[in-house]
Amino acid sequence: MRLFWEFTVRSFQRHLTYRAAAVAGLVTNFFFGILRVSVLLAILGEQESIEGYGRAELFTYMALTQAIIAYLSLFGWYDLMNAVHSGEIATDLLKPMGFVSFWLARDVGRAMVALLLRGVVIMALYSLFFDMVHPTSVAQATAVAVSLILALLISFGFRFLLNLSAFWSPNARGIGRFGFTISWFFSGFLMPLAFFPAWVQQIAYLTPFPYALNVIVEIYTGQLTGPALWQTLCIQLLWVLLLFSLAHVTLRTAVKRLVILGG
């Protein structure tokens, strides 16, 4: 655990140095969010709400999804894929800790910087300009925090598996882009899943993607409460266990294919 923490801290410090990039991303996220919510407000029209989403909930949905784009690496993450293709993977495999744990530590450090420099700031800025919904109790705020942690683990598990395709393909970027596009659609990033037809929602909830994003919004806005809330957190945990189990199994198979300098 000490080693995991040290790698996480080093990753946090490294990503913290890219403050100019964080500011640029922050500005982009802020204005892109305004465009997104404008479309959703047009859908709402003169109605007070659609499927539990009124104006305040839509502003909150937009702010939250924009705030955690970088935290969850929703638009892409190819670090492991690049390490495989460059051969850097050889040194990673020799590090004195589990390979999955090493990459998770790096990702946690990166995610914490993204959450602090972009996520928190975006939520604060939107709260200044728009009427938003916020947790009304300590229990709800705690549930949001737990869900955010589990969502990051789900996101990492999916991204890790997607990147392992580099062991089977000399150019796996296409596989990665396809996977991320599917995740945008089924996670509720394009619009709340409640806006989709029932059959689309049923398919979406058979995947891990809604549990990485959509459920965070529903917990934050108070749409998920009581037994449904605890059930959702349990399902998130189950997806974490499943994805990490698949990651370990796939990695063992992938490493058998690895040839470095003919060794």
C-alpha cells in the first residue's frame, strides 16, 4: 500500500505541473457545457420537467458531466497502449508492484489533479451563474463521493482492458476510439439516459458505462435515494470487481504474447 501511495503522489505531482493545460481545458469545458445545455433546454421547451429533469437539474447535469470529463478520461486514454507499442511496457512489468496496481496508481494521481483543477472549479463557476441542485444532506454528499470513487475504478478497468488490445494489434487506436464512442453513448454523457427510449436504457444498464457517469448525476440531484441508491452503489462495486478480474485474466494472456528484443 505504501508503494501504491508513493506512485500516486508522484503521478499527482507530475500532472500538477501542467497547469496551463488544465486552464485551457477548463475554459473549453465551461463554454462547451453552455452549448450542450442550450440543446437540452431547447428539448425541455415550455415544459417544467422531462423525466425528472427541470431547468435546475439540467444545469446540474451539464455541470457535473463537464466537471468529470477529465477525471474519468471520457475522451480517451492511450497511455498503456503507447507503452506497449513503444516497448516501455518492459520496464513497467519489472516494477516491484503489480502491473494493474502500478497503472491504477498513475491514473488515480492524474484523476485527482483533474478533479481539483477542473472538476471542482467548473462546479463552482456554474454554481455562480446558474440555478443548480446540490446534495442536501451529509449522507447524500457521502454517497456522491463513494460513487465518484467507484466510477473512477470502473472507468479505469474499462480503459485498461481497451488498452490491452495493443498486445494483439500494432495499431489499436481504432479499437480504442470505437470503445470510447460506445461509452459516451451508453454512459449518459450525450444526454441523460432517462431521455432515451426504454429499450436503449435497458441495453445501457447491461454495460458498466451508466455506472461511471449517469448514476453520479442521479445521486447528486437526489433522483436516486433509499434502497435504490444502495443498490446502485452495490452494482457499481460489482462492476469494479468484474472489470478488474477481467483485466488480470486478460493481462496474463497478453503478456504471453509479449516479445522484447527477441527474449
